[in-house]
Amino acid sequence: MNSVNELVVAPNSTVREVVAEDFRTAAIFQKYGLDFCCGGGATIERSCQKKGVNADLLIAELRGVMEGRSAEEPRFNQWSVDLLINYILQNHHSYIRSVLPTILGHAEKVARVHGGANPSLVEVAEKFRGIAEDMTSHIAKEERILFPYIQYLSQVDSAEKEIQAPSFGSVQNPIQMMEVEHQLAGDEMEEMRRLTNNYTPPAEACTTYRVLFQELQEFEQDLHRHIHLENNILFPKAIQLEQSIQREDEVTRSESVV
Ligand SMILES: [Fe+2]
Ligand SMILES: [Fe+2]
């Protein structure tokens, strides 16, 4: 069933490479409580051992989903860094900017009206305010520093120019910083899931209360997908790009010395 570029899932495949190959597998990892976006570097075997999940069953399920893949689904792993960056900006950064004020408004309203009877709603509003501030600053850092540098790497690569070292040394430094922030955001949303009882409103909840929980759940899903595209696809490609340009530069320099 597999062409040369497709992955056959095995116990030693990393969660990251499986999700990078086919994002629909993320829902399966999520169902078993396995971290696919921040802790994606672990092998399937290791992640299953950690969570007490049967690896054979999981692999069978993953293969089932991957076999039923349609040709229209985007193969992000095969996209260029420029295309990935544009996609992330247009789909995820713009989504964050557009929904933050609405969700925050709903969280504050629900906390004000129902927080007396249910104090966890006050915590939900406070936590979301923190997440909103962190995410706003996070995406601004990516847009001002990291993404332009990755786009620069791509231009240097196609023009076969020599690389001008950035003030932060290597692309790996801002990437590491962004990955730490991804982990923190993921942890915060996990806490949000706990506070909201898996985004399940009580039977008597009013419409705004229900809408808020739905918005929070969508926000978390979008965040997972966004982090996955950066941690598992864009960042490894950027590191590889920088290393290959540096290797080329070294070869050119050594040839010019001879
Ligand atoms: Fe981002
Ligand atoms: Fe990010």
C-alpha cells in the first residue's frame, strides 16, 4: 500500500513522524492520552509503555486510518518552509487573533454571572486571560524573529548565497524557546480541560456558558494542530535547511582556500 515516501508505522516510529505523515492520526493519539505535539519525539513503544497503552492495538488503528487516506488531504511534510509559514500565519495565527477577544469576553461574562455558584469558572477566566497574553506575545515573536529568519534561509538556499549569521547564533535557539512556550501553552490548556470537566457544561448551563466551553475546546484543538505543524514539521525542516546551507558554505570556503 505504501509508495516510497509513505511511512509504515512500527513500534520504533516516533509519534512525531506518524502525525507528520498523516494528521488524522493525531485524533487516535489523543484518544489514548498520548502527547503528539510537544512530546512527539518519543517512539510509539515508549509512549505506550509510559501510559500503559497496548502498542499493537494502537499501531493497528493508526495503520487503518493511514490506509484510508484520500489524495486531497494536505501532505504538510512535503511542503516547503515558505508554504508552511504562510499556512500557519493564515490559518492559525489569524485564528488566534480573531477568537481571543470573543472567548475572553465570554469567559469573563460566565465568571461574573456563574462564578459565585461555581468558582472554577473564575479560574477558567483568569487562566484564559494568561493564555491569551502568552499566545499574543508568542505569535508576535514567531512573526518578527523566527519566521523571517526561516524565510531568509529558504532564499539563501535557492540563491546559493552565503549565510549571514543572525544575532541569535543558530535557528535552533529561537526554536528551542518556542518549543518551551508550546509546552507551557499545552500544559495550560490541559489544566483548562480539567477545570471544565473535559469541556462538559452542566445540564442547567446557559447558552453563553455552553458556547464558551465549545470555543475553549476548539481553541485547544487548533492549538494542538498549530503546535504540531511547527514542532514536528516546520522546525525540523528549518534546522535541516540551516545545516545544509552551512555545510555548503564550508565546502565553498575549503575549495577557495585550496
Ligand atoms: Fe505559531
Ligand atoms: Fe508557536
